[in-house]
Amino acid sequence: MNNTIMYKGYIGSIEFSEEDCIFFGKVLGIRSLISYEGENAKELLDDFHGAVDDYLYVCKSEENSNNSPAAKINI
């Protein structure tokens, strides 16, 4: 099982809570904490995509130039 997902260059983790019977994760490689969840794979992906889109909208609204995913940073 792959434990990460990608959307628009952002990588997200995938975890499962047996206690709550829910999938959840967070966007990796950025300073902000962005989390998402779903009761199944489709819900998890939809919430992940929505979370990334919301993050990009907020960054654009705030003219935050540090919104690039870590995977795209050249050192």
C-alpha cells in the first residue's frame, strides 16, 4: 500500500485510525498544517484535493510567495 498521495505537486500522508475507522493525513513539506480525512479512499482524495486548493487560494489571497511544495524546491 502506498502511504502518500500527490496533487498539484503537493504530497500528502495517508494514515488509518482503527479506533475511529477513518482515513486521515496531512500535507507534507510545507510550514502550514493542512489536514484532511475521509471514510473511504474517494472521500480522502476529495478532501485532500480540496485542502490543497483552499491552501493555494489563501496563499494567493495573502500574496504568500512561500507556498511551493518542498518537492519543487531546488537547493
